[in-house]
Amino acid sequence: MSLGMLILWKRWSSWREAVVAVFIVACVLASSRAGGLQYWKMLRLFFAALVFWEFLRKLKEGTVVDRRHAIGFATVVVLCTGIPALLAQHVAEGLEEAVLLSSMWTAMLVLGSTATQEETSRRLSTLVHVGLVVVAVSVAGRFTMYDLSHLNGRFRGVFGNPNEFSHWWLGLFVLGLVASNNHRNPRVLAVLMATALFYYWSGTRGALLAALFSFGGWMLQSIRSTFFAQMTRVILGGAGILALTTVSTDALLEFLPDQVVREETLEVGGGRLFAWEHAVGQIKSRPWLGAGGGAEERYFRENYSFFAMQNHQGLSHNSWLAFAMNYGIPATLILFITLLVRLGLTRRNVLLVGLVPFVVSFTVEGWLTAPMSASSPMLFFVGGLLASVSQFRPAG
């Protein structure tokens, strides 16, 4: 069926778009915890290989400057991840992570960028249709296989957990806002209503906060003003929200649905704050070079019982802390800043609506550490498209 989808997508669009589409779907299916879908964890490697092959083809078609930029980015990733691996105790595991990050990040970065209006329109169509396919299957599962598409009463669709679904959808939400001409576009209302419904079902607070930041930034960008004026409004607005929360949050908690508030975990951050505290302690012990790739996963796996008793399951749930544990603070800052700049998310026309929500997303989740997680391809393929979409907005 996956090969059939690949062939049909190629006939409808192009081979490159087919590879991108099926790879995104493969990463979604690989995130699922359903027993019958576990083989996708290995099968997605086949589509990852196709992505890397398409990257090589595009690199060959590009200019000398394009090739130099790609090689330069890959070199930065190799140095920032490879040096800590060579100096760490678990060398083989660290080098494996270095190869995976440098190869897949570079491949998705190059494939994620579009230069012409035709390429931009084609990629936009690909991502929209992939989103419709995944969401349609997830919603259908909600009404036909409720137990499979929910986790502890929260909607997750075909994803591993509700947070994965919500942060995956965040990329499409941001793309929908940027691709719309103005707030009168009916597509904006459809995207807002779908997002409100999905986040109500899933009860994911981090993705909801990121979406609110994105929508607020999008509204600010629709106001003609200088960049300084826009940033002033952002700072004042953020300060006002913080001031309100310090006075009282009772009214806000009464307004939000129970599955979003989840008062039993609100005060302890769902275990995240506890995990962050211990992650920071590990970083302080090796702040400059970290403990090599996989250090975060090893630490939380070895102490699983301890964290489970403190109401926390999983890893650090923070990509900054995860990378700092693995590669140290300097390498983390270099990697993140280089990545966001090369994706074009620091450009003024997408800074508030695109950069801020993605940064919020991987600050409250650790999905950026895995280039083949459900959410990582959305950062590269959606994030890399935003600057072009804002320049070549479709009519209507």
C-alpha cells in the first residue's frame, strides 16, 4: 500500500513530492504504539533512504553555492555532534547519532527549500494533502476504534500519544496562516476551528500555547508597522499575560476544558519540571561537551522507575536540554541557531508566526532529537516552505 501511494502520488504530482509525502506518513505511522504498526519503525528507513537519494539528486542539480551551503551545514552538524561522541564513554552510539542527524537534517533541509513559485505551490499542495490524509484517518479512527485512537481519554489518532498529534498539527496550522492572504480568507476560519477542535480533544497545553503565539504573531504582522513597533507589542503583550497569571489564574482555569487544565498535573508540569531539574543537573556536570549522543535517552532509561514514581514517563521533554545533555551547551546553541537561520525562520516575514511557535514546541517536547520522529519532518518541510509561501501566496 505504501508503494502504491508512492506511485500514485508520483503520477499526480512528481517523484520528489511523492517521496516527501510518503516519508512524512511513514514517520507518523512509526510513532504509533499500536502493535500492528511497529514494523514501521524499520520500514521508514527505506523512505528515509529515498529522501537522502532525492537530496543527492537535488544537490547535483543545484549551483555551486547551494552545494557549498549544504556541505557547510552538514560539517557544522558533524563537528557539533561527532566531537562529543569521540570523547564520550559510548563512542559507537554517539557516532551513530552524529551520522543520523547530519545526514537526515541536511537532506530534509535541502529538500525542504523551494525556489520558484511552481515548486512552492507543489510543495504546499503536498503538505496540505498529507495533512488531510493523516487527519481524516485519525478522525475516522476516533469513531470506529475509540480505544486505539485515544490514550487515557485524550485523542491521539494514529500517533503514539496526544502530544505528538498536536505538535504535528501545529506545523500545518502555521502553514495555513502564512499561506492565507488575510484574516478574511475562509481557509483561516477552517484552520482555526479545526485546531480548536483537535486541541480540545487532545488536551495538549504546549501545542495550544504555541498555536496562540503563532496566531497572535500572524495578527500583528497584518498590521502595517515597523519591526520595532511589532516587537514592542509582542513584549508588552507577553508582559501583560505574565502579569495576569501572577495575579490569578482561576478565571482562566474555569474557562478552559478539564482535559486541557488537568489540575492534577498542572502544578508539577505533568512531571516535566521535575525531569527538567534533573536534566539541568546532568548538564552542569558536563556543560561544554556533554556525554555524547544518546546520553539523554540512557539517563532517563536507566532511571525509569524513579521518574515513573514521580509522575513522569519518557525523556526530558525539552529539545534544548536533550541536546545539551548529549553535546554540551555551546554545540546546542550553534546547532539550533544555524538550523533556524538556514530554514529561513528568522526572516522578518515569518519570525513571529513561524519561528516562535516551533521554538515553543520543541522547548516543551524533545522531538527535535529524533530526525525521523513524527514532528521533525514537519519542521523541515513546513518551516522551510514558510518564507517562500509568504512571498508566493496563492490567490484567493
